[in-house]
Amino acid sequence: MVNPDLPGAGIVRQRFPKKNQLDRPFHIEGESALGRRVALVWDLPSRLFHWALAGCLIGSYASLSAGHPIAHQAMGFMLCALLLFRLLWGVVGSETARFAAFLAGPRRTFYYLRSLGSPRHQARWGHGPVGGLLVLVRLLLLAALVVTGVLAQGGGLTGPWSGSVDGSAAAALLDWHRVAHYGLGLLLVLHLAGVGYYLIRHRTNLLRPIVTGRRSNLDGLAPPLRFASLERAAMCWLAALLATLFVFRLLPLPGIG
């Protein structure tokens, strides 16, 4: 019997997902990647999300600092749609994008942090425990940014739901809106620092895979990863856009004027 754990065995281990109902919308990248110099790690929707989020955050901060409320609200609309898409994609998307694939407990995260200084440390094919933690914090801060933005009022900004809270609360939410902006900026600095550390310490380029989607596979040990279809990504994006239209009151909610 062939051992599926041996490199080059030519057998794909069916590790994800556990239920058969998710098999059809996925294709497998693993068996064909064994022995190849590169292997697919990040799907196109995840990469587009990553760079769209970076661009919208920069645009949101710039428009807020320059006092352009319409442009800032437009950036807020896109950030809300991106947040909702990422939440959906973290549940039904590709393996490396799913929360279940990279969210780890405190113990596992601690041991991973201890291994960072070791010359034998290797970056994970997807998010490691620390990267997964940063993804979670980023999404929480992004949610705080969106919620405070739609409720805040002041400084020339009027959120679409600011009338549902009193004036003092709306003004206080504007301050928390700025705090969320600064928190996301700090997270970006930590992210870039981590990319630089891996490049200098471990000679591993983490930036290239998020551009090309592929990572070096010189050891021939690429795991069999599952990737969701673009049709599923389109459905998630459509659902996120429709929900964002309701959030920004661009579509009427039943019973709400």
C-alpha cells in the first residue's frame, strides 16, 4: 500500500472539507504540485480582497484627513462590502481563506511564536497562528470602523444611521471611528514588519504569493489544497454588495423609512 504522506506518492489526502457537499465547487491543487517548483496558495478572490482593502483603507484615511465626506463615505461603502465578503469567504471560500484553517488557540500560537527565531522555522502554506490572529484583529477593527462610521456624526461627516442615536453619542462614535482607523494603521505596520522579518531572517518572501497566488515549492512538499470556484466568489460578492446597500440605506428596508 502506498503511503500518502511520502513526497511524490501521487495521492491526494482528502483532509478538507470533511463533508462531501463542498466537494463539487472545489478543485484540488496538490497532487499536480508535488515536485513542482511553485504551488498555488492564495486564490484570486483572496488576493483581490487583500489589495482592495489596502487601497480603500488608504483612501478612507486620506479622505477623512482632507475633509472630503462624500469620498470618505464612498470608501466606507467599499470597506463594508469587503468586510461582509471576507466574512462569507472565511466560511465557504477556499481552504487557505477559511477561518477554520488558520485560527488557533493560545497554546498553539505561543509555540509558533517561540519557533519564529529558529533557523528551522518554516512559513505555513497559508496563514500561521500569528497571521490568523492578525486577520481576526483586522476584521474586528474593520467591523468597528464600519459600525462607528454609519452611526457617527460630526466634522462634516454624517453616517446613514446617525439619526438613530443622540447627538452626543454620535459625536463620541466619531472619535472611536478615528481610533479604529489608527488601529488598522498600526496593524498594517505590524504586518509589514512581519513580512520584512520573514524576508531577512528566513529568506521567505511573503509578499510575492499575495500578488501571484503561488509560493516556492522547492522541497516538493506542497499540501493538497482545495480552492473554491469563482462562481462561488461572485455569489458571495453579490450578497455582500446587497447587504451593504441596505446598511447604507441605498435600498429600502421593509417597514423602515
